[in-house]
Amino acid sequence: MAADLPPSTSLKPPTKKRFNWRTFPWWLVAIGLIIAYMGFRIISDPVYTRIFETILTGLGATLMVTVISFICALILGLLLGLGRVSRNVLIRNLSIGYIEFIRGVPILVLIFTISFAIVPALSNGLGLNASNVSLTVRAIIALVLIYAAYIAEIFRAGIESISRGQMEAARSLGLTHGQAMRYVILPQAFRNVLPALGNDLIAILKDSSLVSVLGVREITQVSRLSVSSSFKYEETYFILTAFYLTMTLVLSLLLQWLQRKMSSNVH
Amino acid sequence: MSTKLATANQPMISISNVSKFFGDFRALDDVSLTVDRGEVLMIVGPSGSGKSTLLRCINYLEVPDAGEIIIDGKHVTPKEIDGKFVRLKERGLNAIRAEVGMVFQRFELFPHLTVLENICLAQQKVRKSSRSESEKVARGLLEKVGIPEQANKYPPKLSGGQQQRVAIARSLAMQPKVILFDEPTSALDPEMINEVLDVMLTLASEGMTMVVVSHEMGFARKAAHQVVFMDGGTIVEQGTPDQVFGAPQHERTKLFLSRILH
């Protein structure tokens, strides 16, 4: 029987991916061209080169604020998310209250409120001098307190996405609620929310520009300062835009690649 | 001290006057039942008859609104001491649950852990056994359920029948005094049902106390000591498999059996 079949190779689908103009990411090419054009201008035009070098001095601050804020917000957000689904009435209500409070106020307003009202009040309460708390630290505190609320909602959704049967199976084996959370629910929830967390990393990178209002010398603030003396609005803000676009695009592609890698490893 | 002497005679599970409401719906209505040591009790009945709810009340995954459940002499439900009802502490409840295995319709294996890790988790975290010790137990149990070669795979890679056998091994790892089976074969493809039933028959022949919610008549005839027919949250009929299946007394039982036996 098997001998009658045609050679199996002819039945296999072609292994080489054919070019498909419908699914090709044209948008990526377009944005890539814009960034490449800006790169070309920066290299060839001394005015662009000077502005680029000026903005570059703020990149360290932008990245530092973003990374530290994101890591701290992840930790606080996980705790808040767990509080959000806690069976303890007090903890649950405190968590929900905090999350809804933060989500109900614009981020820019919260940055002012936290930096100039809450941080000084807290330092006074602790007997410290608020003027010792640098603006960068205040900016990080503000972003952490704000993003923790958004990340908490992501974790809540992740925890609730795991079927009730998983918790019941863990409890029926004698695991405590905490153990079931830690060893059974959270590892699965975490995997489910990785894409959403990646989006928040990109969001926090973009929102780090808001702390320029505190005078933190990150790329947006450096650009504003530069423009106020050079008056080169067009060049400066185009380069600044290219900075953010490059970083978010690279991050986004990196996260997509990571996600694909993880889903191909899925058991 | 006095309870120790009585242990041999007292039932493994004693359920008295248990009721459970979901809102206005009466899922269980004054149910009383005892399961002796080594007994295989089969619960049959139409869907919504309260059989799964009863099973879930036994290890307190569902909290009964009234009545008393005692497992191996330990109160699962609040215990009356000097006229006051004292709720079992969380720790005591966990200890009881560790001794009451449960096998679910949808297996509920932990998909992010390998088969071996699934079976080791509770041994390590609840019983505090070492890694090597728990893995030895796990491999022995996988041998027992006939799939030792699947130890390092992740559950979603296994067939339904294999997954359910891992789930049985997982509950056996805690050396339970009783195992509750909640429709263990109803999510399986027909050709996989027997491999799970065979494992259950082995357990029954070894003297494991089992409460099985299922409509597998073959298993009932081979292994069950007692069959309970439930409908509308109450026990309608109760007896040996021959009595309940062979000569049902109540109209509802007859009607139900005629439907599932064709």
C-alpha cells in the first residue's frame, strides 16, 4: 500500500516562506525610513549633530527613571494586585481604594501632587527634611505610585484568568491559600500577563517625559532647555520624537520576539 | 483517648443532615450518609441533583449551610463544644484536605509543572518531604498508574486518559485515607475511559475508601459496595449496586436508569 503512494516530499508544504504583500509590515518600513532619515540628518548636518549630542546627555536619566520605576512598580503592583483579590475585607478595600484613586486622577496632576504635596508631607511626618529628597527621586516615587495601580489591575486580571479549578486542586492537596497562590496560580498568571506588562514598560518609558515638569534632566527636559536658548524648535522636537520612537519601537519588537519565543516553548 | 479505641468501628466519612443553598436554590437538602473504611460508594443522579456539591462539601471546597461532616473522627464542619459551634481552624482544614484526595472531571493538573513536579509539589510543600524522597514516591506512583515514561513531560502534552491517571497519582502521593472522584471519566474520549477505570478498580481492590460520582455502570457493578441515587438535592434511593440498578424502588430512579442504560 505504502509503496503506491507518491514520494512524500511532494506532499510537504514548501518550507521556504513566500513573500506575502498583504501581511508584510509596511508600517514598520515606513517608520524605519523616518528614523533612518533622521539618523542621516544627524550625521550629515552639524546643527542636527549638536542638538542630538545635547539630547543624548538626558538619555541616561530617562532610562534610569524608566527602569527603576518599572521594577519598583512591578513589586508594589504585584502586592496591590494580590490585595485586590484578597479575602480580607480591609486589605481588599484598601487596595481597591488606592487603585481607583490613582486611576481617577490624570498622571500629570499626580506627579505634581505626589512630588510637591505628598512627599513633603510624608518627610515632615517622618521628621526628615523634604528638600533633601531630590527631584529625580520624587519623580521615581511618583511614577512608582502611579504605575503600581495600573500594574495591579494587570496582575488581578492575570490571577482571575486562571480557572477556579486550579485553586481547588491545589487546596484539595492540602496546600494553604498562600502556597496555592505562590506555586500554582501566580506562575501561570505571570506568564499570561507578560504582554500586558511589556506594554506598561513602554508606557512608563513614554510617561517618563512627564517628569520633565519637575525639572529632572531627562531627554524631554534637556530638549526644552536647549530650545529655550537655541530657538531651533523644528530640529530639536523632531530629534526628540525620533528618540522616543526608536526606543519604543525597539522595545516593542523585542517584546514581540520574546513572546513568540515563549509561546513556541509552551508546554 | 477513648476515641482511639472506637476508630476501627467508626465510619470513614459521616455526613449528617447537610444542606447547601446557592442563593435560593437548594443544592443539598438534609443529606445524611456514611462511608465505611475501605468502602467504595458510588453516587449517581441527573445533573443538578447535588452529587458534585455533596462531594465538594466533604472536603469543604464548598461550605455547607447546615449539618455535620466528620472524616475519620475529625469534624470538617463547625464542632459543638459546650453549646458553642467552633469553626475548624484553617490549619486543621488543610490537614484534613491533605488526607482527602480529590480527582476532578477536568483533571486540573498544573500545566506549568512537569508530571513529576505535579506529583511532588504537595509532598514537598505540605508534607515537607525532600526532593529525592518525593520524586521516588512520584516515580513509584507513575509506575502504578502505568505511565512511568511520561514523568518529565508537561500535562498538556498528554492524552486525557494519561492526564487523569497523573491526577490520580498526584492525589495518591499524599497517602489519602479517602479519594473523592468527581466524574473522573466524563471529559474523556471513549477509548480512554477504561485505562482510568482500571486504575480506579486497582485502588478499590487494594481497599482504598472511595466516593465516586460517575455513571460508569461497569465500574459500579465491579467495585461499588454502595450506590446512592440523588435527585433534587436529596438521596432518593440507596443500596447495593444490584438493588439500585437491578431492582430500583422509586419511579425517579427507574426513569433515570432507563435513560442512561438506553
